Amino acid sequence: MTSFCLEVSGDFACFTRPEMKVERVSYDVITPSAARSVFEAILWKPAIRWEVRRIEVLKPIKWISVRRNEVSAKASVRNAQTAMNAGQGNLALYIEDDRQQRAGLFLRDVAYRLHAELLPVGDDARANPAKYREMFQRRAEKGQCVNQPYLGCREFAARFRLVTDPGSEVPALPESRDLGWMLYDMDFAAVDDPKPHFFRADLQNGVIDLTQAQVTA
């Protein structure tokens, strides 16, 4: 196991609460699954898995309410298959016909320090763990990524920086509170029926210690 630390920041973020059916309302802080996706955006291979162990909140939790236009429909799978087979087809969505205006409660001006472990799960990673460690460190130092990391929603791009000495960085936000039940991650053991897992998020002096998290379905 190898631990890495990233400082992640952005102008806006939305880690959507699943209990909100229509309007998007964010959790107070980044979820473990969203934190994992940042590491995977820099390096993901079938032979490795990322496990987030610690989340540090670096800036005060601030909110912004935004009303925006969204499309209520999505492209039909059947139409897409027909177009692929025929080599042509009309897959357009007409925004004026399917547009809906929805409000969202988002986070603004966020910054986190994320600690995660790189776990080898494939034969190659077990045999050559240094290759994957060096691959991630090289990419993170240069700011390279497979796809642009984002903070909950793809339109909220994330900036990231590799932290080599977390002890020398600015301390986490001096705030403690019970954040309630939060999405931990999705269990894809049954591919056709993924199950959400939750945990009780406890912010202590700006830190959520996931090694102590009690995860439940």
C-alpha cells in the first residue's frame, strides 16, 4: 500500500444528496466517492484501486443558490443503436422542447486535502507496485490527468496539486460538527443493481477520518 495526498480546490462544487429527487442540493463537504474519482482521473488502471482514508477541509463551508437550465430528456438507446447499424441517424435533442429550469444549492470556493492509498488488485500491480506509484506521482506532479477532475458535477472543474509533505501544509479548518449520514460509495458487486453505501460523517477539527467510518448499506 502507498499513500498519496492531493490538494484539490475549485470555484464551485456540488456533491448531490440522493434524497433530493428534483433540485440539486450538495452535501457540506466532498464525499469519499467524489474524492476517489479525483485520484482516478489522474491514474486509473484495472490492476489498481484507490481507497480514500482521510479528508481535510481547508476553507469555510460557503453556499450559493443557482437557477439554471437543464434538459429533461436523454438520447434514446434504441435510436443510438439504429444509427450505429445504419451509419447515420438523428440523435439530436431539441433544447427548447425539453428545457427545464431548476434551482441548485451548491458549495463555493472549496479546498480539500485528500489522502488515499493505492492498492494493487491485479497481478501486474502486485508484481510491479513501484511502476504504478511512480506513474501516479509523475502525472500528478506535472498536472496530467486522463480526464479533467471535477467536484461532483462535470461543469465544476477541480484544480489539483500533489502534496509531498502534508505536515508542512496549512492546517485544516478548525471546526467540528456532525455532518449526518453521507454517501460513502457505490457497491458494484451486482453490475445490474448497484447499491449505495452510507456512513455517519463526523468532522473533527476540519478532518473526516474514514479509517474509523462505519459503512452501512
